[in-house]
Amino acid sequence: AGGGRLPGGVSVASTRGAQPQSPGHPFDDPFFRRFFGPEAPYSRPVPPGEEPVQQGLGSGVIVGKGIILTNAHVVEGAKTLEVTAQDGRVLQAELAGSDPQSDLAVLRITSDTSGLRSLEFADSDSVRLGEIVLAIGNPFGVGQTVTMGIVSAKGRANLGIVEYEDFIQTDAAINPGNSGGALVNLEGKLVGIPTAILSRTGGYMGVGFAIPSNMARPIMQALLEEGRVSRGYLGVTIQDVDPDLAQALGLEQATGVLISGVSSEGPAAKFGLRRGDVVVRVDGREVRSSGQLRNLIAAAGAGKTVDLEIVRNGKRQTTKVQLGEAPREPRSAEGAPGPDVRSGDVAGIAVVPLDPTLRKRLNVPDEVRQGVVVARVLPGSSAARAGLRAGDVILELDRQPVASPDALHKIWEKAEGKTAVLVFREGRTFYTVLERP
């Protein structure tokens, strides 16, 4: 994969309407105002007729003639898109399709594409733990950069980054600006799209995540052909099987996924699945986790008939189920980890109770007596636009105290228009605004 410039990598620049200043922005601190006065950054009023503009910068990878694969969050809300090729050419592009649930987007170059080289997809299922990989991107906007690492893990899910997760974990350095770039093997083939990092500082700490190519490719094709992604849907709530459950259910080992609820109107109910069934295989492929089952069902597609091998009352049997189409907005967490995560239509977030363990982990002081913890934020949602993120503690909604996930939902159901939310984050509280559609 070496020897000069690597093909396929591009920088992606976007412009979009600026969002309102988020509470607690560093330049809104009195310390900065003391030195900058009323002309401090972000405090200058926008002149009449002048629209505030925000610029974004990320990475992308050319995967076909004039086709670029990147992350949805890189181009979210973009009014204009430009890509800079390795030879320095600045090319105009347009959004061909975006799928926030996987954080993937496809761009189409609208100007001259001559001389541009694309990357070939690898089979990400064949990637081995410890295999050397290269991350290609544009960190901090400095220009194309290549870093080297290994595949640290596969099948990472339940991280709360996006709705559908099956990440390749790598220790190749991934920094802000790398999002949407390429993770390649030593043959120079694309094995993943770097998407996120886990970090306490905002910078590289050796834990990065990439969407595997075998997940990205069909999503890209669906966006190009249909403009949207149609996913399969069972209509169940599920959870992983631990050793105690395995023993109680008469399973030989703690594997498979337990169906803990069945929607009366979903495909699962129609084709005879029941609460208490354990799914162990889908079309002959062994199922080890709820995240894997969710991804397999989603990838099969709406209308597809799948063979589900289940364990019911200690006996194995196979049943055929014709899948429905997954709702565009997430429902009660099909495939979400554990029964305590409350998902729903509260501005695109899932929340959990503020228990003693989370209180200690998040350093929430005793003065904060109650609240709920944000477990996930759907990209592109009202909560994401308001700046909410996983780990935030919601104290009040619409000036009413929030004591539990159920209380949050009840308040939200009665809220109208723009609603104030009081948030605790990293030792401080602030207000932000959620808006109902």
C-alpha cells in the first residue's frame, strides 16, 4: 500500500448555516470578554442580510468514478460541498444520499473527474485481529496523512455512536478530521471508514472505530440506487443471553439472543415468534449478540424471508419469517443493550436512570439529586443539534424536574415547540433548547 500517494483519499469541506452558540462556549466566558470586549469571537451580532456561515472539514474516499464515501456527520446540513484531491484540485460535489443511522453518506463529484483513482473494497469479514492497517485522512485540516496500526477488535457494538454498529477497532491514530476517510489493508484495499474515537481529551488515545467495508458497501449502493436505505425489521425487543439465562433456558452455552418482547403488529408475531424464544442462527449464521442479530436482520432487507433457528422450551426449531421494513425513527430499542435503556421520541435520545454507579462514573455531586443519563444521541436529531451527547445528565425539561426516563417521556409528550432543558455536564449545568418537529 506504500510507494507515494495512496489513491482514493480526499478532503471534504462543507459550508452550512451556523448553529446558535452553545451554552458555555469558551469565548463566552467572562475571562475572554474582559480582554476582547463586545467584539469577542461568537459575541458579534450578525449584520442584517448577512447569514452566519459555519465551515466543516473532514475526509472522504473515492470508491468509483466520481463517487465518494464519507461519514454522514461530515456533511450534515451542508449547503455547499468541495473535495480536494491529492493533486490539489478543488472539485465541486453534491450529496447523493445520507444514512444517519449508520453515519454514512455518498457524494457525487459534479466537476471533472479525470485522473482520479479509486480504492477497491476489501472483504472486511476476512480481516484478522492483529492485522496491520493504515488510516488515511485529513486530521486537523493539515492535508492527507497516513498512520499505521493494527486491528484491535472486530464487531464492536453497543457503543452509542450510531444506531447500527459493527465497528472495526484499531489503534491507528485517528484524530478530528479523519472522519470519513479510509482504513486500508497492506494491499491498499478499503476495509473500513474511520468514524469515531474514544477519548478523554478529544484527541487520539489508541481507540478508534471504523465502519467495516462489508457494511458500508451495500448502504452506499442503496443510497446511489434508491436514495435511502431500507432495512429489515422483526418487531421484537431483544437482549443478550448471560450464563444465568442460558442455564434457565436449557441452553448448552451462553449464546444466542433472547426475545424479551414481541410487537403484536410486527412480522415476528405474524410468523409465530414468542417472548422467551432464543435466536441462535439467522440463515445458518451463528448469532452471538443482540447487536449482531439487529445488523443481520437490517442487512437482509425489507420483504426478505429469513430462516431463524430458535430455542423454545429447551428444544431447537427453525421458522421462516418475512421481514418488514424498519421504521425510519428508532422505536423501543430492537437490539439495544439491556432492558433499562429507554428509547423513544424524546428528540432523538435514549436515556437511563441516574444510578449510583453512573453517578460515580460521571462525577455527579450529591447536590444533583435526580436526573436521567443520556445513553445515545441519534445523529441529525433535535438533541444532536442542541449539542446533547452521551453522558449528559438531564435535570429538567420544560422547567419540570426529571426523576426517571418515564417522567422525561411524559413531560415531552406535553411539550410544544421549543422546550428548555437543563443539563449537567462535567461539573457544570447549562440550558439548551430542544425543538419538537
